[in-house]
Amino acid sequence: MRVLSRVIVRETYRIVKNPTYWFAIIILPLFTLLVLSTIFNNGLIRELPIGVVDNDNGQLSRSVIQDIESVPELSVKKVYTNTYEAQNDILKKDIYGYLIIPHNFEKNIVSNKATQIPFYYHYALLSVGGEVLSGFYSYLSNLATLPLQNIAKQLDIDKEKIKVITMPISADFHPLNNPSLDYEIYLSFTYFYVLFQIIILLTIAYSIGREFKEDNANEWLCSSHHHRLKALFGKLLPYFVSYSIIACFGNSVLFYVINIPLASSFLSILFASVLFIAATISVSVFLFSIHPKLAFIISFISMFGSMSATMVGVTFPVTAMPPIINLLSNLFPARHFTVISQNLCYENLDIIHVWKHYAALFIFLFLPLISTLKLFPNKLLINRKNNSNEKDNNRDITEFESRI
């Protein structure tokens, strides 16, 4: 225990001494939490700018433009006289869609002739395009029944019967777990931990890499009396404790301040978060032990962390991906943590439904045991070779100078 505490004290001193660690351990995670807890504070996307090309310029077309303003998702930014201007604005992303009211629109409606109202929308951005499509569709589906409503009024049919005639079947939507369709509920928690994971991966790799870059690896190993596991775990423990405290604070903000739904207990989600942090630290150690070059490993770990944002399956289901990608997603701790957290937040099913994902996170914890077998011998050997090469170069320079 005294040996382990010596390594912990040494690493704590290194953290306190270097402002980079302060930024990576405290400032950056808290900044990430602040951004993700405020960026979706509106909950839903509202009043997306669109345009209307009014080729009819009649009373009914002006009424249509006013009615579109009542659709929560849409806001008419500009009324155009031709499609060319609207196309330019949608390319510049000044608007995200436009609707075309054709010539003789009012005349065709009054005479009960078939009329088409085309609309175009920007779908390169999935969420924005989906909201614009939903807004256009919800309004135009009601507008399509306008001729039938006019006929019903002429026949003195009351409003309730008109609704039955124009729309005999109505949908009754019940979004489970997120009835308000709030983006903050299903994005803030997951993506906080995805970004948190990238911070952890890079910080752990950087902290170990500095030992070898500064030729302090022998000192690090000596502080543990050459016990490799104690040297490694003593070094990692301050980071684990610090990041666990950040996770506890972050969960408190997300579940008690932002009020993200939590079907299970706070301790259950905190345990899953701490287990995820431990698994992420273990993965970072393992990845660092693969290659001796710190710059290469940092780049690879950055790519690994970024790919996990896709592999969590929040914006696109993993089961809909190719089978090989579905299989590879199991190599990312964030994937297992997302399944566990969604269960705890929304359903709180028995552990039998998610035990495989808990088991996967526990398996990740054994990666440092494998890494220590390669980490210290290989890295120290490289350091010794570099040191011996430097000594040989210095000896050659000294001999050359003596000859001169």
C-alpha cells in the first residue's frame, strides 16, 4: 500500500504542476457539460427559415402564407417572385426550403380542379430537413382538404362532420420515453459521455507518453519498486477519481437541473458511468501500448474516439448498419454504455436484458494487465536504445574534438 501511495503522490504532484492536466481533467469536461446542457435548451427545432414563391399573388395565396407562419417548425423569411432567387437562398442556407404557389391557384381551388403545390427542402442536414419536411407535410395535408371543406360548407354540414368527411382516419401518436420529442433528452446525456470519453482517452495516453518522452519512465517504475501493475494503477488512480467526480457532478446537472428522465436510481446510472470511465481508461492504456510513437497513438486514439460517436447508435441505429460494423461496435465502450444508460433512463428493465453490455465493460478493465506486459519492457527498451545512441554520439563528438 505504501508503494502504491508513493506512485499516486508522484502523479498527483505532476498533475498539480502542469496546467495542461488542469485543463484536461477539470476545465474541458465542465465546458463540454456546459455546452451540451445549454445548446439544446429549446428542446425542439422551431421557426426554421423558409421561403414562398407566390406565382398567383391572390387573396388565397396570401392567406396560405399567413397560415404557414402558424406552423411551429416554420417561419416564412421571404416571399419570392421567381424560383431562381429562392434556389440561390437555399444554396446559401439563408432558407432551408421553399414552397411554390402555382399560377391560377385560387381559381383552380374555387373550380375544384386538381392543383399541385411543389416544395423543396434542404436535406443535407438530417434533423433540419426532417423538421422542414414535417412542417410542410402537416400544413399541406390540411390544405389538401380545402376544396372538400368548401363543398361541405355549401351543403350546410357542421364542422364536426366536415372533419369526419375530410379526414375519416386520424393518427394518434404516442412517442414513448420522450413524449415531448425533446432533443435534449436523447442527445445531451449520450454526447456528453461521448466527448468525455475522447477527453479521457487523450489525457491518459498523453500522461503516459510524457513519461517516456521526458525519459522519466525509469523513475516512474522505480517509485513502485519495479512493480509494473502498481506503477500503472498508481498513475491511473488520480485520473479515475477526478473523472468520476466530474461524472457525478455531470449526472446531477443532467438529471436534476435539466430534468432528463431517469427511470432507475441515481446510484445505478452513476455506477454505470464510473464503470464506463474505468473501461475508457483501460482502452486508452491498451491503445498506447500498441505503438511506441506518441504522435501516432494520439492520432489513432482521436480517430477511435470520434468513431464511437457513430457507433453509439443514437442518431442511426447500429442494427441497421452492415453486419461487420454491427460486430465492430462491440469494441467501443461507448456503445455498451449507451445501451445500459438508455435502459436505466427510459425503461429500467431487469439486468438480464443488458448483462452482456455490463460484462463487456468489465472485460475492458483487464486490458491494462495485458498492456503492462508490453508497455514497460518495450518502451523502456526503446528509451535505453535512444539513451545509448545519444551516449555513443556524445562519445564520438568528444573523440573527434580531442583529435582536433
